[in-house]
Amino acid sequence: MFAKNIPFLTLLIMLCPSCSSLSAKNHVSSYPLSLVETIKPGTTTKEEVIATLKKPDQIIPLTGKELVHGNEAWLYLNDEKDSTRASIIFDKKSIVSEVNWFPESQDEESDLQRLLSHYSPAKFVKSTIPWTTQHSSPSEHVYSNETLGIKIVSMPNNDFVESIGFEKPKSH
Amino acid sequence: MQKTLLVFASIFLLCGSNAKCEITHQCGVGKHYVKSHFRKAYTRSDGVHFKATTVKEHCADNPKNYDFWNPKLKNGRPDGWARKTEKSKHWSTEEREKTLEALSKMPPALMSAKLREIDRMIRSQDFPNPASSDNGDIVLYDTAFEKDKSLTQILSHELAHQYYKNLSGKDFESYRKAADWFNISNLGTKPVYRTAGRMFVAKDGVNSIEEDFANNIEYFLNQPKELKKSTPKVYDWISNHFGDKFKLGAGGAHVR
């Protein structure tokens, strides 16, 4: 019985590397931007976040100066669990105050120009992060649109997007 | 007579009104002119100690990659330097020679083509900070030249900042993962992270990924055992990323 199956198993093993590379190529990371951006700061509740993204991998209480962002951060990690994919921050009433999404290099949204065109025709104001550490000015560029409540942070010399943040749009 | 006039004319054409140029010119290929100066006691990057003395003018051998580093040492202020209260000053001969000697030890991977200049300023806004980096510029303050400071260590740290600013998206991402930085928010003026309880070779590494990166490169080059002990994953990332030749004194001309 086992001997009969050997050619089949051999064939399966031979095919397997190509199967796995194909699946890796077509692999869609968890928590895509299209899903995460349905969560709305100022309105979405914890229950609604669980309904959309399921339970978080980590719950982090925020402290000290971090409290300007909210009281508690829920982290959703990537498939390998070695990096944050999305963080949802709640205020003390358990309403979402911030949504942050962190692209990986295989995401097309990791390219600044593509990401900006995703929000076209919205206009973004470019700025830099103030110098806060002793030794070096922060490298990143910031693209903000207060009407939409969106802030994109990218690396200066290659337009790699480090993060996209959403907060409650400012009323004008 | 005509011949002599021709020589003077050619020196004038080559050097313009720079009187020093005539002597520099006479040093020949692979050497540079060092004017007479008082040199304080110091320990060179290779551990050799030098007593305080007056150095007479002479032609010195160019340190490794002199032609790359020497034009970067500028007297002035980097364009758009954000720290408005910091005042610039001119390089002294002693400082210039020491800095070029320390830079000659840097591995070629840190010779960034995007580095515009290295300037001298008097005092950091965050005194006694010895050096600062902007995107493409480095500034050394008076404290960098104090007796107990290692210029090699200071410069490897600042050049690591420059390297970080030019990391590819993929490399940035793989470093972030290797160094266990978990993002929480980039929406405020200061990013919020958690670092999964890992250790830091220098305590200000906790301030940002970039500062952590610069500290880790500095330690990899200057105190590798400490880095390996505190953050072995980061040590391995640096080894794999840069390869075997990433060490002080590795020399060679290579510009990223």
C-alpha cells in the first residue's frame, strides 16, 4: 500500500517547492489597508473593531506622554508575528481615537506615489518631523491632510512608506 | 629666466591667490601639507599614544580615502541646519588631521555619496553631545575633541545615521523586525513604539529606530562583544547585511 503511493508522494514532493513559491507570490498579508481603513476614528467601538479585525495579538496600555494618542493600543501583528501590521488606539470611552497601518515592502501602498494616488484628488501638505533627539534630525517626511485626518510618514530618500495614520478629521 | 617665469605663472594659474597652495603642490602625489601647529596629547584610533607637542610644518602621507573625505570637511554651516543657536567655527589643523585619520578607518560601506559635508561647530544645543547629523550633513562640536572621546566611535555613529537615512524600504523593514521594534503610532510629534523587552547597548537607543541603528553600528565597529552580548539578533543582522569586510580599518575605496 505504502509502496504503491511512493511515486505519487515523490511527485508531490517534486511539485511542492513550486507550489509554495506560488503561494508566497500570491500571498496577501493579513489586515490589508482596505480593511483597516474602514475603522473610523471618533465613531468605531471596540466591539466593531473585533467584528472587523477579530481580537488583537497584543493589548498595550499607554502611559505618560503617550496618553495624547489614547488610553489603550490594540496591536495586530503580521503573519510572522515579528512586526506590527495595524494598531488601533482607543480613548477612555473605548471609542477609536487613532488607526495606524504599517505597510510591508510587498504592499503596493509602501510606495509613496502609489499611496498618494490612492487618495487622489486629495492634496497633502509635506513637512518634516521636528528634531527631538540629541544626535540626529528625524529622517522622515510627513504628508498630511487634516480634512481627511490622514498622516503618511515616509523615508526621505526612497519614498518608502513607514506608516499611514488616521485620526478624527478636523472640522473647518 | 623665461623658464622660471613660466613656472611661477603656472603655479599662479593653478593656485590662484592661495599662497599655501604652492607648498601643497610641492608635497607631491599621495601627500598633503600640514602647517605648523600645537597638538594636544591624544590616543590615536589604533591605540598609539602621542604626547603634546608642537608639530612643525611638513608633508604628511594622505590617510586612506583622503580624496573622498578631505573635501567633505568644510568651514561653514550646513544648508538649512535646524539648530539655529549653534555657531560654526573653522577647523584647526590639529582637528582636521585627527578627523581625517579617524575617517580613514571607516569601512567603505559608510562612505555615502549622499554625504555632503562635515562641519565644525562650537557647542551642541544638547551639550555635551559631541556630534549631530542631518540628512546629508554631520557636525562635530568642541566636545568631540576632548581627551576622553574617541573620534572613531563618534564618526562611526554619525556615519551610521547617514547610512540609515538611505536604507532601502526592504532593509529598513528587515532591521525593524530584527531589532524587535513594534510600531504603535506615528501620528504625534514623537513615534510610539514597544521594543519587546530587548536590551540596548546605549540607553538613548530607545528614543527611535534610527538612534538605535546608529548605536548598534557604532558598537559593532568599536565594541562588538558588547553588542553581541546585549542584542545578538541585531549583531547577526549587521553581520549579514554588511558582510565580513565591515570593520574598522578595512579601507578600500567604495562609495555607496
